[in-house]
Amino acid sequence: MQKIPTNSVGSPARAELPLDLTGQHITAGASSAHRLYQALCEMIVAGLVKPGEPLPPSRTLAKQTGFRRNAIVTAYERLIADGFADATVGSGTFVAARIPARAVEPRKPKAVVETPGQGAFSLGCTHIDERAVQRFRAFVGRRMRAFGAEHLHYGDPRGSRELRAAIADHLLSARGLRCDPDQIMLTSGTLHALRIVLSAILKPNDQVWCEDPGYPAARNTIAHCGYRAVSVPVDEYGMRVARGRAAAPSARAAYVTPSHQFPLGVQMSMPRRLELLDWARQAGAFVLEDDYDSEFRYDGAPLMSLAGIDHLQRVIYLGTFAKTLFPGLRIGYCALPERLISDVTAARAALDRFPGTLMEGAVADMLNSGAFAANLKRVRKLYREARDALAETLEAASDGVLTVPVPSQGLHLVARFAPSVDPSVAAEAKRTAGAEGWLLADTYSRARPLPGFVLGFSGHAVPKLVASAERLARESRAALRVRNKSARRA
């Protein structure tokens, strides 16, 4: 151990040091030596003792602090090792002539990260039936009790075959999509799948058709990954393929929501679907079908998926359990054309190796046991009731100011002003009502935005939805009156 010199009795060292042994710089529960070291450092960097000034002998500091001498010696040794003090045998221990710079005080980050709201009209909220929760807990517990070697090493980049097989069965029965489990890849969600797939099939700056209006998060993901999102208008029949051909004939992919267009809710007509598939075959491009809420159809059987029509030749199917179970599960999936399995699997392995394994077995149990289907049946009834209550309230309370088409599928609806109304009226009404949800105008990229709201109804209590709808309708009427008065004055 290095010998720490003790200042002589006649040295000009301070008899008492301005030590703070209880401040925020002190680690609670730390040893005496560590706390003393922290107090000495704070004192030195604060300039309460000057460079070159001697420190008290260990006996003197022991009397001042009540610590044992070995704690004082240990603290001094660390001060010297870290450059805060120098020691000379026969002379004593002194504050270093040059001390390390003061560590930057922790500051609150300036960046504001907005987290999604959870109030009425928030999108992405779900409900899971208590019986389904109990079954899921039981499945998770059983899987944990049978904890196996598959969790102790890196696995298949596509995820467990058991869950992929269960998903393949579900897609065949629910969406008319026949595929082998080897064509399924598990992901942490739709955007994750989008990122992986695009990295495998595109090159930087390749063009991707995107619906306008459309899902902003998908458009942002495409742009963030270095591809060019090309806005293609949507009408009552879905994406206008001819406009896409004219705007970007060399595009290599198209991202669409054909079963329930986000946000407008229209279903892509069969002629448009066939036109889109013809383009993909002719251009050697791929169509990414985001089937985000097809399980929640309230009138009639679900429409066949685009991938089912195409037999997974040029269509890549994207699905998720975020809405059918709960977002915190973070499990989604994609179904791939056979020709893309190797490339997309390699892209997945390069991006994040493979998906988490702990929840896969429990989700497979939910699908295989019938608990998943039973939960869907129960929550579908709840969501239908919420949809109807929200639409009826908005129509009645707005006195005709808002038009609210009742969607036959999905977890949100659109409430619109007349097309001639400026979108700022909707923004003002949303602000004064303190409403969650989205402005319809925020989903547009290039097309002229329509004024209105995108309002989620899933996962929200009906009384809360009704009260919020009445408030939003009232503020919508008020905002429109103010705008009309201003227009008359002008």
C-alpha cells in the first residue's frame, strides 16, 4: 500500500475542512471512506480549498468527521489516485495544482418525447377479456415452469416454429391465406417488419408508393430507412394505382391497407386490387399489405386478404397481435413470398438476430387452445357497442356539423366537417375540447387535406367516449361559428 504522508503539526493545514457529508453528491449507504472521498472531491472542485493548499493530518480529520483513521487514509489514497491531491513524504498531502474538470451536472433532457395518450379517442388502445387474461397467465406460468434450453441460446431469426405454425393456421382460417410456417417471420410489430422487409428488397433511394392520406408512422419509417415515399391519392375505391404509375413508374414497392384503409376506412375494390397486383408483376415490385385490424369486422365475413388473392407471389403480408391481444406483447409477424425467405431472414439476422422467446409459447397456446378466438369474439361485441355509441353521439350532438360514416371494420372512425371548411377549425375544436385522437389533416402528405378527426373507440369505456364525444361536438360547433363570423366580417 502506498504510504500517505501526514502533515506535520506546524504545517498551515486547516484544522477544519468545509465538508458536506450529507448532500446530494453523497451516495446513501456507502462506506465511510467513499462518503469522505465524495465530500473531499466536492469541496475541491467547488474551490473551497485552493490548489496547493495542504489538507489536514489524518488524525485531525478523523476527529472532525468521527471516522476511523483507516477511512481517512483510504479516502486520501483515492484522492491522489484520481488526481485531486498530491502527496510528499515528510511534507503532507496537498490539493493538486491542477484538478480534473468538474463533472457536468446531470440535466433534464431538452428533447421532448411525446408518448401516445390514453384518453378517450386515443388510437392503439385495446381491451382483453378477463377470461383471456387468466388463460394467458396460466399459459405463461406453464411455459416458465417448463423453462427450456431454447431460451439459453440464439434461435431462428424467424422465431419459434410452434408459433409460426399457429399463425399459419390462423391466417388460413381467418384471412384465406395459405402459407407454410417457414414463410412466417415473427417481429416486434408492423413497423419492425416493414423495416426488415424493405431492407431486404430495396436499395437506398428506391421509391415506395404510400397511400395519401395514410398511416404517418409507416411513411416516416420508409423515409427514415433511406427510401423515397411517393404519395398516391386514395378515393372511395382505395389507392389510385394509375396515379401511382404516373408519379413513380419505377417504384419498387407499395405500402397499402386494402381491407380497411387507414384512416378513411374504405375497402380497396376488386378491380383496384387486381390493377395493383398487375403493376407489381409487371414492375417486378412487391406490395406490402398492412392488415392491421381485419379481425374486427362487424358486418359480414372478413374480406379475403390481398396476399390470399395473390397466393403470396408479389404480396408481403403484415399482421400484429397488438390489437387482437395487447400492444405491450410486442409481437407481430409477416408472411413472405417463398422467393424472399432467405433474403429477409438474412436481413433479420443482421438487424437484431432473432425475436424474444419467452412469450412465443404462451401466444401459441392462446391460438391453439381457442382462447384467442374466444377473446376476439367477446371484445368484438364491446367494440361494436363503443363504435355505435360514439358515432350516434357525434352525429346528434354536432347538429349536422360533423358527418360520421359508421365503419364496418376496425377500431377507429372518421368524423368530418364539410370539405369547404378549413382544417384549422378541426384543430381548434380538438384543442379546446382537450380531445385525444388525431386530426384527419395530419394523415395527409401532398393531397388537399379534409377537415375532421380520426377517433379511436377500442379499449375505451362507453360513458367516457360519450362524454368526450359531446364535448368535441360542442367545440366543433363553436369553432365553426367563430370561423363563419370571421369570414362574414372579411
